[in-house]
Amino acid sequence: MPRQFDGSRVRAVRRGKDLHQKELAEMVGVSAPTVARWESGQDFPKGEKLPAIAAALSQSLDVLFPHDGPPDLQLLRCDAGLSVAQAAAIIGASRVPVSNAESGRRRLSDAYVQPLAEAYGVTEEELLAAQDLSFGLRPRASRDEHASAPRTVGEKINFLLEYGYVGQEAPSDDELARIVNEHAGVAAVTADDIAALRVGATTEASDVVRAGLAEALQVDAALFQDDAEVDPKVREFMQGLLFLGSIRRGQIIGLAARGNGGGLSAEMMAKINELVGELKHKLPEVQDGE
């Protein structure tokens, strides 16, 4: 999956760094009007530009431009800051082998694996795993990308937006700010403030803002407390969202269908329904809001 780009978040971080659009443009190698279009949502940068943008803003690539799941070939190339033409030049070929592999049409020749892995900064095994993903084959046992529960206010907002609104549109930073302010009865936060929290440019949030965010995202206010250790109930809550999200995305059913031509058995469906029922009971607020 490509990385998520949110122009308002880029704008918030840039302003926090006291950078003008022209300065960011020069650091990334584009024009100031191009940056303006990115930030206003009128246009989006190419994937290979994202590392340069993150570096210019002194931000982690994964935080500023998150992505869901393990990387495919296109994501590896873009994260290395390389265009298709540049990747092709590395292997001394036309763009066709790189494009074919990224689009799942034809696998890379063995001779191309080592130089591309080196150029992308990954092992050959990681490159081949990414190639499998480009061809629609998910890894048998990928690392748990969500083993570390979100801790900061921004991380929790991002988590809830990503996994709490599967199948429907999540609220924007503007909408979150509006609901928080309505709940507080004062202008407690702006959309840029929300964006700054989400990208980690700031980690501070008042109790009023935290309570408003809980209202906006339909969760208990305790979820936004700063605990050194994540409460077991909070962890269960997060795991429940992940589980329900994977069902709605079809990941569990899809895996079962590939392993069994007849699809899920009645017994397995009953077990899943039982688990879903338990989670609905434990997480009534999240389920009612979906």
C-alpha cells in the first residue's frame, strides 16, 4: 500500500519549523507553487519525493507519511527516494522490468535482485518478500507491526482514525477540531493543532482537548491519558479494533478462502461471530459509532 499523504499535516509541520513554502520547495527540488498545491490537497507528490519531504521537515518518514502493512516493491523504491527510471538505471535496463515487477505482471530477473536490494537498503530476502506482495501473495508470518500500543495523544488519534472507521470515511482534522471545540465550549484547538499532534510535532494536549478528542472519536476519555504502561483494557480495546478491522477488510476471510476452496466452514464462521459478539459487548461505543 502507498504511504498516506496529508497536505494539512505537512503544512502544520512546516509552519512549526518556521519554513516558508519556497524554502521547503528548494530543499525538495520542486517549485513553491507545487508545495502549495500539495498542502491544499490539489495535487500529491510522487512517492519517491516523500523521503525528501520528511527529511527536510526533520520528521520520521513512517510518522509523517504512514502506511498500512508490509512494503511492496513500489514502496521500497519510493522509500529509497528513487524513480522508476533511476531504479532501471541501477540494473542497466529499461523501465519495463521494474514497472512489470511492481505491477505484478512479471517477476524480476535473478540478476536484478541483489543490485536493487542494495539500492533500496534492504536484504535480498526482504526484496523478494516485497515482490511477493506486489504479486498479491501476503507473507506467511509477518512481524506484528502493532505490537507496540500507541502511547502519545497523536499516535492514539492516528490509530483510531485508521482502525475505527473501516468501511466509512474518518473525520478530518477540521472536523475533529470542530467537535473538540463544541465539546469544550471554547476555541480550544485548531485543525493545525490536531495535525501537529498526529505527526508528533507536539505531544502536549490539555485535559479539555483530550476530553474533546474522546468525544469526537467516540471512546472513553481514559484512553487519552498519558500512562507509562498501557492499561490492559486499553490494549484489549486496540486489539479489538485491529481484529474487527481485519474482518471488515476481508483479510481473515480472504486467507481462509485461499487455503480452502470451500471457504470458511460453518464452525469457523460461528467462532468468528462469537468473537465479534464478545468484542461488540466490550466495545459498545466504537460499535455504535460505526
